[in-house]
Amino acid sequence: MTIIFDGLAAGMLLFLISVGLSVTLGLMNFVNLAHGAFAMLGGYTCALLLSRLGVPFLLAAPAAAATAALAGIILERTLYRRLYAATHLDQVLFSIGLIFMSISTAHYFFGATQQAFVLPDFLKGQINLPGLDVGIYRLFLIVVGLILAVGLQWMVSHTRFGAELRAAVDNPRAARGLGINVDRVFTLAFALGSGLAGLGGALGIEMLGLDPGFPVKYIVYFLIVVAVGGSGNIKGSLLASLMLGLFDVAGKYYLPQVGAFVIYAVMVVMLIVRPQGLFGRAAAK
Amino acid sequence: MTPVLQTRNLSKRFGGFFASKDVSLSIEPGARHALIGPNGAGKTTLINLLTGFLEPSAGEVFLKGEDVTRLAQHQRVKRGLVRTFQINRLFAEMTVLESVTLSVCERLGLGWNWWRPVGDHTAAIDEAAELLATLRLLDVAHTQTRSLAYGRQRMIEIALALAAKPQVLLLDEPAAGVPTDESRELFETIAQLPREVTIVLIEHDMDLVFRFAERISVLVGGALLTEDLPEVIARDRRVREVYLGEALDG
Amino acid sequence: MTPVKLDLSPLRRAAAWHWAEYAFWLLPLVAYFVFPKNLALLSQIAITALFCLSLDLILGYAGIVSLGHAAFFGLGAYAAGLMAKYGWGDPLLGLAGAALAAAAAGFLTSFLVLRGADLTRLMVTLGVSMMLYEAANKLTDFTGGVDGLQGVDIQPVLGMFSFDLYGKTAYWYSVAVLFLMFWVARRLVHSPFGLSLRGIRQNVGRMPAIGAPVNARLVAAYTIGAAYAGVAGALLTQTTQFVSLDVMAFSRSAELLLILVLGGTGSLYGALIGTMVFMAAHHFLSDINPQYWQFWLGAALVLIVLFARDGIMGLLRKLSAPARTPS
């Protein structure tokens, strides 16, 4: 049972980080391999605020999200935008460049070691139910993830911004004709995705760890979420993340010698068997 | 005489929409056959089905009596069924001579030859050059395709197909977007092709169709409305209603 | 039939060797005498150049994007290493074994890779290479895992030239293999097969309509590219007598892409020159500080994509033939 909770919590983290990629890669069709770098930025921001400045955790995490979102806005405005129409190969090369830069920057400032992370007292410990021990922090992650998933779903399907995003992604030219500021919508979507990634990175220090290799280490996980969940599909991303989290945690617990092999195999098989998970534009509904 | 190209109840469905519906067509060797119909009548879809670009939902395609319905595009080309595209599909960074040599090499079965340089396959190059001479393209033989004017590019679209030595040539609006005087020249070239080459043509310009075609099939809504001699088609009341009427009013 | 009055020589002689090419291949000889103390580095350059050539064949010529090309390099490296460890230490036999192993893997995975469009290809190649990496990581009895494969004992080349401490044999052996494989690749890209690959990259939709079996051609190209990468991996094993796990790492695939783009895709010399520039820069700059190096590497990649997509070869072409460039 503990494994299930661990898996769900890890899945929620994956969801937070990947849902933004699901929009940029799945809907805006931009292969942003550097997405994990935004999560890493959030992680380091949070760690720094906690350890150096003594900011309380509940403030540090949103601040981390805001920092990542801001970085997202700046990079989207200056660099990403120029490559929306480029080939996928160019986008890959570009984002690999960003990954390299982010890794070495993190290395320069924080060193190669894992960041220490101390949970605030109120999130420590366990709830002991008969036959079930639930870590409070795990529960916290699951609740936060669920709230955000519901909120996102509501935003995309019920707000003006959601409608504009769907229109802009579906047909940018027509959307412009309708008076939608497509550039601004894309920037905001990108910022939202980066911000959520930053939040995921901050909340995930305890479970996923945080070191300069972060953006590369989890790249495949993020891609799997998009591949399995379908493009820009929030419900799909959530389910895919939870499944992946469960499989990963269970796999590492029961079959450590197989390691991540199974996860990669799942991705390849998924891509072959159900490529529409990637390309079918189920749209955010 | 066995028809060189024949279809039996050929249909293509996209969801609930029939892009082709029960088309049974029969084309004699040496024919000059035009396919006409209003926009969205399924003309290009039909060519896509004939060449294997699309897989039919039902029905069969026969080439010289052989059922080719399940064959891949390139296998049908090897059997003599070659097409051109409504929107140019050219090799932008190759010279004109290189492009046509590539097509000749594929026809001669040299495509797997990975050792002797293209330049040593003199027969293929000579043949490509001769074809360029016939099509009056020699002056641009060493020019990159992308830097040519649209009318010349349209001619290369046809040259690539001719290099495959078609027995049946399917031309999908060969003169689309070409200025009038150049499209005259283009059609003169097509008209001069030997009778061994059966030609099926899609064209919107009725002047060109009635000057060139010896038989005309009219497609409406994916289905075959009628097929006859040009003069009969020109008098057909239904055709005038759905097609010529529209063209005359428009 | 009227005789054709056209000078066909531009196409007939397209495959002839240019004087600059002869000059280029004198470089390994010159380098040997100018940098006698850096033979290990020079061998590395030759090996990476061969690896880069292999990616150029599949990406630059056949147009197949790959994020996991190191998988084949690694397979070749392990194949040669294991062969040597278990008594088949003849270098040329090792190269052949590595080429076969990598080609087999390339052939099998090509069917997965070719199913999708660019995005799927990127992810499938990445996934496959990650799987192989994990496999090599976990099969410690076989590969040594993170500790690397020890006990690789390589016999003298052709039974005559044993691998010496100064790396002379290793250098000439690597350069010779590189040159031979380059020569074959050069024949290949100038052949009708090579022309058909260019056709596929420039307009994949037209090729079936002129009778070319596109998928079969791409399978062949991918298999050949994999075999080339395998040979490069084997060379690394044989010249260093060791296999480390990072032969299969993602960073190797990513770095290779960078090298190729730096040199210029779709040009064999682009692959070679890109490698030389990259490795030389790496050597001088990473001595100063490895972290700075990775940062500037990333920055260079971003700048190349934004401003110099044709790489060094594109630049050279512009310099050498300003008159021929269409305005």
C-alpha cells in the first residue's frame, strides 16, 4: 500500500512537470527537450529560499513556480518564438543547447551533489491507519496535484484564456483573424507550463532529488507522459503520469535489477502501437 | 481490346463521407481521356486511388488486366502507371538534369547500385538529356530546380513522370497556375506524346479539355455521372447543369 | 534522333576528386609530425569523425533524425570488447563483428524508427538507446556495468603492428580505417543509391511516384549508418583497450548531433571538419574548466540553430563560390 501512495505521489509530480510539455510539444508542436530545466530552476529556487533565506516552504514553492514562469516568459519572448516554424530537428538541437547551458550553470552555482532538503515539520511523519501507513508529504503532493489538475481542466474548458488557447493552437491564422492575440496566448501558455514545471521541481526535491543532471535524467519520463497521455490532454496527462509513477516506484521496489528498462520499453511500444497518443489532436477538453 | 486501366466499384470513404463512390472506369490503350467535374468531385482522390497513394475502402484497380489494388505506389510505377501532381513535387536542391537522371535510374533499376558513381551511368544520363531536349529544357539542365520560374518547374513535374516511361500517364491539372501562353506550349508537348502512352487528364480549363480529350468522364460527388465523346458531353443536359452551367454562370 | 548538344560533364564528373580533397587527406600525415605528443587525441578525432560520418549518412543524406545514435556506437564498442575479452582479439575481426552487431540492431530497429514522422523518430531512437544503456548498465556480469569492461586484450593489427604506448599504431590504424570507410561512403553518396537518398530527403512524397521503394531504401541507409557507428565504437574499444558505459550515453548522441550540425549536414567533409573543430576546441577549452566548456557548447548550439544552420561547410561554400549562389 505504501508503494501505491509513493507511486501516486511521484505520478503527481510527473504530472505537474509534464503537463506544460504536453501543451508545448503536443499542441504547439514544439519539441522542447529543455522542459525539465524549468523544473530544475524551480527546484533550486526553492532550495535556495529555504536554506539560505529561511523562507517558509509554503511560500518558497509558489515563489519557485513564479521564477520558472518568469524564465519561461523571457526565453519564449527572446528565443523559443523564433523557432516555432523551424523543423523538429532544429528545435531539438536548440533545446539540447539550453539543457547544456542549464546543467553547467547549475553545476557552477550549486555543485554536482544532491541538494539537501528538510521538510517543514507539519509535513513530516505519517498517518497510521490500520494496515496502512501514509506519509503526510505524499498525501500533500497528491492533494495539491489533484487540485491543480482540476483547476487546469476548468481553466482550459471554461475560461476565456482556455478558449483562446484552443483556438490559437487549432488554427493560429484564423485565431488572429478573430482578434485573438496569438503571440500573447502562446507566451502565457508557455509561462504557465514552465511555472507548473517549476512548482513540480520544487515539490519534488524530496522524492525525485535535485542535481544538475535533472533535465536529462527525467527527459524520457516527461516524453512518455506526453506520448501516452495524448497532446494537451489534461486528463490523459494525469492518468499517464499516475500510471508511470506507479510502474516506476513498483518496478524499482520489486524488480530493481530491471531498472528503468521497462519504462523505456513502454515508451517505444506506446509510440509504435498508438502514435495518435502523440499526434492525435484530442485538444484540451 | 483489354482496357489498359480499369476500375471496378472503386470507393473511398472518410468517415461518413464518400470521396469516391462506386467508380467503374475503363480506359482503352492510347486513349486521351479527361476527368472533369466541379471542385470536390473527387478527381484527385480517384487518381490517388489509381496510383496507390490512397487505399480504397472497396473495389479494385486493374492495370493491363492485372489486379494491382494491393500493390504499393512504386510497384504500380514499375508496371507503367505514372502520375504527376497538382502541386509540384520536385527535388528543389538538385539540378534539372540530376532530377531527371534520378527518375531514369529508378526506372532502369539502378536505385540499389551503391558503388558506381551516377556519372559513370552514361546511358541513364544520355537518356535524361534527350528527354530534356524533347521538352526544351536543355538550357536549364544544370540549374537548380528551386531557382526556376514556375512554368518551367511545371514542365519538370512532367519530365520526372516521362522519365519513368509510362504506359498510362495520369496528369493532375498539369497547367494549374501556369500563364496562358505557357500552358499552350505545355499542352502542345503533351499532345505530341506518342500514342503508346495512354493519357488520363484532370483539367479545369474547358478549352484545353475539349481540344485535347477524345473521351470525357464526368465526376460529381465522388461518383461517375456519365462518360462519352466530348461532343456528347458538351450537349448533355445533366452535365451542363452540374458542371458547365456552374462554369458558365460563375 | 537529334544528338544532344549539352555539356554533360558537370554531372559526369561530379564524383571526381577535387584538389582540396587530396590536400585534406594530407592533414593526418602532417598532424602526425606536428603533434607527435597528441597522438591519443588525434586518434580520438579520427574515431569521432567516423562516428559523425555514420550519423551524416542517416541524417544528412537519408534525412532520418536520431537522438540515440550512440546506441550503435556502444553496441560496436561492446561487441569488439567482448570478442577480444573472450579470445578473438584480432582487430579486423573485431571491426567486422562490431559492424555486424550494429548493423543487425540497426536493421531491426529501423522498422520501428521508420514508422513515424520526425517527432516519433526522435523519441523512438531516444527510447531504444536508453533501453540499451539500461541493459548495459544492469548486465554487469557481461559488460561490467558502470565499472566498464575490463580485460580487453587486442592482438597486433594484421599480426604485425602491436598497439604501443605512444599510440602510433592506434593512430595509423584509426586513420586508415577512417579513410577506407570514408572512401566507401563517398562512393555510396555519389552512386544512384546515394542520389535516391537525396531524393527521399528533398521530396519523400515524389519518390514512390518515380518507382522508388522509399522504406526499403531508408532501412538500408539506416542499417549502413548503424554499421558505420559500430565500427567507430569498435575502434574506440581497440585503441583504448577498455569499454566504459558512457559509450551509449545520451550525451554522446546529443554531442554528435552538435558536431554534425557544426560541420554541416549532408556533406561528408562537413562531418570530418566539424569533428576536427569540435575536438580541438574541446581539448583546449575544457582544460581551462569543464563546466564552462559545457556552457559554451550549449550556447554555440543555440547560436548555430538560430544563425548558421548550414554549419562550417555552408560557410566555406559561400566563400568559395559567391558567383554561383543564386541571388
